[in-house]
Amino acid sequence: MVEIRIHGRGGQGGVTLAKIIATARFLEGDSVQAFGLYAAERSGAPIQAFCRYSDEPIQNRNLIYEPDHVVVLDPTLIGRAVSDGLKRGGWIVLNSPEEPASFRSKFPDFRLATVDATAIAKQHGLGTRSLPIVNTALSGAVGRAIGIELDQVIAAFGELGFKGGNEIAAAQAWDEVRMDQKLLSPPEETRAEAAAEAPPLPSFLEGGRDLLPGIRTGQWAVQQPKRQQQVAPCNHVCPAGNDVRAFLQALAAERLDEALAILLATSPLPGVCGRVCPAPCMENCNRIAFDGAVNVRDLERYAADHGQCELESAEPRSERIAVVGSGPAGLTAAYHLARFGYRVTLFEAADEIGGLLRTGIPGYRLPDDVVDREVGRILDLGVRTRTDARIDRPELLRLAGEHEAVLVATGLQELQSLRLGMAEADAVMQGLDFLERSSRGEMRVDGEIVIVVGGGNTALDAARSALRLGAEQVTIVYRRTRLEMPAIPEEIDQGIEEGVEIEFLTQPIAIRSNGAGPGEKHYHLSCRQMELGAADESGRRRPVEVEGSDFELACDRVILALGQSPDLAVFPEGTEVREERQLLGLLETPVYAIGDLATRDGTVAGAIGSGRRAALHIHETLSGELLGEPSGRDARRPVDVWSDHVVQPEALRMHLFERVPPAHGGHKMPWERISNFDEVHTGLVDPGEARRCLSCGGCNECDRCVTYCPEGVLKRVGHEFVFDYSFCKGCGVCAAECPRDVIFMSHL
Ligand SMILES: Cc1cc2nc3c(=O)[nH]c(=O)nc-3n(C[C@H](O)[C@H](O)[C@H](O)COP(=O)(O)OP(=O)(O)OC[C@H]3O[C@@H](n4cnc5c(N)ncnc54)[C@H](O)[C@@H]3O)c2cc1C
């Protein structure tokens, strides 16, 4: 980039000289700028003009404070201000009849060129006798000094419409310019002495004529731009506590490993959540009403499946911690505690680690190898496991005696049932048993008519698994409507696509055997029609029986999926179960209840968040160490204000974003799916969808503020944005141009 400052007087054509030089370079393919600095100055008042050119795009629009070269149009302006900020060795091109040597002592550190542009202009009738226009003559002299060919200068005249004597004046100046390239270069200390002895510069108010006032316009400002980081709605609602915005931004820049590292900072199970999370982040995405939510779930899966990350752990510590139950809550707590350096042992009643990730959620939604990979990563941290180890009350007390802390993450073990009568024992089974046996390959229902009772994930998974296990017909019976079904909506859609039928507003009453004649079905399930009444304590409308509406459904098997509740028998009587805090009524050792057992949240992400919070709490309790920034605050990106405010769409400059429909991962066709337990959803083929993330409330260094700052007082240094408040007038353009509400105007 070459930057030139021109000193002249109003009416002499200084800005036009800047335009001539800029046009000459523009015609050679450079990016250019030419502009003047003056307001209401009368003709003859000192003004400055500027020109910059570069073979790269020019982003800044600020004044030129440290020019490469200076041009002076009027000999009366040849004063000390001419060399202000001028880079050593730069050209000073003066309109003067004198030799360069006569200015040498004034400007020892610069190359000097002089030309009598006034005489040339008069000779060729440019301007009037009292105000000759010297700019075109000077353009020839400047071109010769700084290396712009005369042809290029003349070509610029053509572009700008200058005719007549201008070309001759430029050519004459080109020939006549006198140049002195030898710098005096006095030793540094001599220059310092000279500077010290120099009389103080008169201030503008004291009548310094050749100085432009160095007025710090920032002093006039009544407001100043500041930067804040607010909370993105996705981060706010993520039950796992993930920094969703940050991992999406890393993915948007195709930094897959960084995206995975960001996820692993909070959750050890991104591959699991990337497949089965109901994704409240997507429901709350600010893009939802604009052109559809960012597909966060599939992007999390992409990061988990494609990123690589070496985990670091703290120095080993002596304290031992027992975790009872190895579902997502126990696994997450074990993971964080192991990374803090604790000696962690997982006690699990089943014969394998993973809880409902193994025994509940079927492989067509969550393949075993994904669970293996993520459980493996946790165990590689040195977490020890004891399977087939059901912990009862005495055992729990023993663990409390042997460990510095105990976490209980046993999930929901009490299954709800229905009294359906005599035939129940033969025909009715629990959904979780059905799913567990199915996951072990111990279940077939070939040719059967299967009825599943319930409306949650267990009901949908049991129904879809039954189809895969050979059922002839599968019907879900649910006592409310689809709107009230707690199952993940996509699961319901996919079940219907695969052929699952749903009888809404239907309540089973009793089951009876029909005597089992040849070709007849074995059982009949008596059902009653329901209608919706007033809302109950869950906020959903209560189903009310419709009198005289009973009907029967033939079936071979009834699967109950009516929900689960915690089994608190493991705790001493009188224990108060409070999530993530030390339980009351136990020994001195802190014992915590986490996951579904404590929260009944019913999601993997909720269990992850619960396990993580408890692990952090335990670490703070045992170590006395206060943990740093909450997740979602990127210390690399300093801001003036960390705000807890959650960014709403109204705060964003949505007009600056392009509408782009979301990318959805692929799905196998329904007929391909129902003969096996292979994964149905095939995921995204690339992470491009992440570029749709608006980065709500968080700077992603788009640099619009820098580009649009009319004063050029804002620059980015690495991840930091620096305002020069001495010159910022507080116009607010940067705040108005910030798409994501990071910059705001603060009143002084
Ligand atoms: C069929 C089904 C489908 C689901 N689908 C989804 C879904 O798509 N998305 C989603 O987010 N959530 C889903 N969920 C919910 C999710 O699986 C649970 O919310 C989550 O697994 C709870 O985690 P947890 O660690 O608290 O408990 P669990 O995963 O239930 O783990 C508890 C563990 O404790 C062990 N245990 C119990 N008692 C003892 C004891 N006394 N001693 C030792 N070990 C013990 C158990 O064997 C088990 O391994 C689904 C649940 C089911 C049942």
C-alpha cells in the first residue's frame, strides 16, 4: 500500500491531484482511494487531500497519518507540518522554483523534489493569473518521483476529462522536476537534540497557520461504542451446558478438531447427543422463523464422527470417588472427575457400561459402535469399572465410608404398570424389558399383532423395534393426542413412515384371551375412547373417559411403555434427594443424586448436564478450587461486558443475512429400514450447514465494524478489537452495522 498526503489551499485542486494519482493506479489494476479533508473552509484555506493505492483490496478508510510521500501545492505551506508522520526516505514533492538543496536542512530525512508548477500552470493558461491550477503540472512531477509513468498520468487525464494544456504541463513538469535523493541522516542523538531545541509548535488557537488542528474529536463524543458478549439462545437452553455457538463457529471455519474439543469440554457424549438429543437448541434457534433452525444436532454428530481430540487430564489426585450407575449421568460425572485427576470407579448393576444408551435406545437410532467409542474415551481416562455390581443400601453406606464422595446415577428403575386382568401375565410385557432383550438379540415377534401402550420415546422405540423383529402389525395406543405425545416428534414421524399405527385418545381397560382357536388371535384388548378435558399438573390436557365408547383390539402381545420413576430404596430412610447437591441424612461423606434419578428430566443431554454440574461441585468442594469462566465465555475474545442476556431475533440485523434453507442429513427409505437395526439417519456429508449459524451475541470477527467505521478509529489486533477513543466521535455506525448485537453504544 502506498499512501500520499497532499497539502494545498482550497481551490488549488489538491483533491483532484489525489484523484489523478489514484486514477492512474486504478487503470493499472490497483485498489485506490482519493479523498479530501475539509469542511466549510473558504477558498485559500489550508486543506489536505489523501490518496492511497494497493494491489490488494483496501479495507481501511481512515486518514493518512504516516504517509509514504507528501506533495505540497503551495510554497507558502512549506513548513514543519509537511513532514509530520512522513516515513523516513519518503518523497516530498514541492511546488517551488528553488532547488531541492535549499530545503535540505528543513527536511534532512526525506527525498526532495521541486518543480515550479505555478510557472508551468501560468504558461499553459491553467486556472487564472491570481489562482493558477497547479495540480496537473504537479502530477507529472509526482509521477516521475514516485514511479508512475507519464503515460499512466496522461491516461488518468483522459479518464477524468482533462484536455488542453494539462497534458503539456504534466509532461513539462516531468522533464523539469529536480530531484535530490541523498538524505542527510544525522545521527539519532543530533536529531533528538534538534527536536528538543525546536520552538514549540503554536497551537491552532494561537494562530499556527501551517498546522491542521490535531483536535481529539473523541472529546466531543456523548457516547462510545463498547463490545459485549451475550448468551446465544442455543447455549442458554442446552441441558448439557454445551457452548453450541462456539462449536458451530469452529465447524463453520472447518476446524473440526477444535469443534470436537469445544464439545468435549462439557460433554463426553457428542456422538450420542448428535443422534438422539431432542435438540432444544434448534427449537430456540434465532434462525427458526427466518429460514429454519440451524441443524445443530447433525452438526454435533458431524464434529463427533469426524473430529480428533487428545484429552488432557490434571495431575492425579489421591481422593477416590464412587459413581453408582453408568448411564449418561454417571459416565459424564466420571469423565469430568477423572479429568480433574480423581480416582473414579463406576459401579454398574448390568453386565455392560452405558445405561439406557445400551439397553433402551435401539441401534437403528444409536449404533453400538458410537456408544463404544465414547464410553471407551471415558474409560481411557483411567476410570475403573465394576459391572454386575448392584449397589443396595448397605453397599452404598460402605462406599460412602471408603470414598471421599459418592454419586448415585441409577436412573428411573420403577416401571409403571396397568392392571389389565387375568391374561396379563402371558400377554403383557414392559417396554424396557422388550427393548433390552431386543438389544441382546433375544427377542422375536414374527407374525404377531403388537399393541404398545404409551406416547413417549419408549413406546415409539418398542413399536419400531417390534416391526424390525417381524411383527405383522404394530399399533400404539395413547390416551391423549399427538400434540401431547412426549416422544421426539421426528421419532413419531419416522414410526408412522415405517408403518406404525397410532390410536389416539384411547385408554386400555382390560385384556382377555379369546380361547385360541386355530387362526384366531389369542387376545383382545378392551379399550375406551377418551376426550381431552382441562389441563392437569403437567400442563397437558387431562384425558376424560367417554361413556359407552368401549371397543376391542385384537392382539398377540401388549407392550407397556407408561413411564418410569426413581427407586429410592438405595438411600437410607429419610434421605432428601436433591439434584447435584449433597444428600441430607447420610454420612459425612458427600453423596449426590444425579441424572434422571434426581431430575426426572428424561433426556440424555439433561443427564449429561446433571453429571457435569455435580462433578464441578464435588471438585470445588474437595479441592477448594473455584472453577473459572462459565462455558460459553471465550477468554480469547476479550469484551467490555459479559452479559447474561439471551439474544432474541429482534436484536440481530437479520437483513444482513442471506436466506439459506437448512441442510438435512440423509435417511434410509422406510422399506430399507424395517428389516434390520442399521442406523436410519445417515447424517450430513459436510459441515457447511454450520455457516448458517448467526453467532448470536458473540463476535465471530466478521470485521463489518472495522470496514464501516467512517473515522477509521477501530482496528482488529488478533482476536481483539481496539477503538481509538481519542478520535471516535460516537457516531454509532459500528453498532448499527454489527449483525449480532455485540457492539452497543454506551452513554458517557
Ligand atoms: C427407550 C428409551 C428411549 C429414549 N430415547 C431418548 C432419546 O432419543 N433422546 C434422549 O435424550 N433421551 C432418551 N431417553 C431418555 C434417556 O435415555 C435417559 O434420560 C438417560 O439415559 C438417563 O440417564 P441416567 O444416567 O440418569 O440413567 P440411565 O441411563 O437409566 O442409567 C442408569 C444406570 O444405573 C444402573 N443402575 C440402576 N440401579 C443400580 C444399582 N442399584 N446399582 C448399580 N447400578 C444401578 C442401571 O443399570 C443403568 O445402567 C430414552 C429413554 C428410553 C427408556
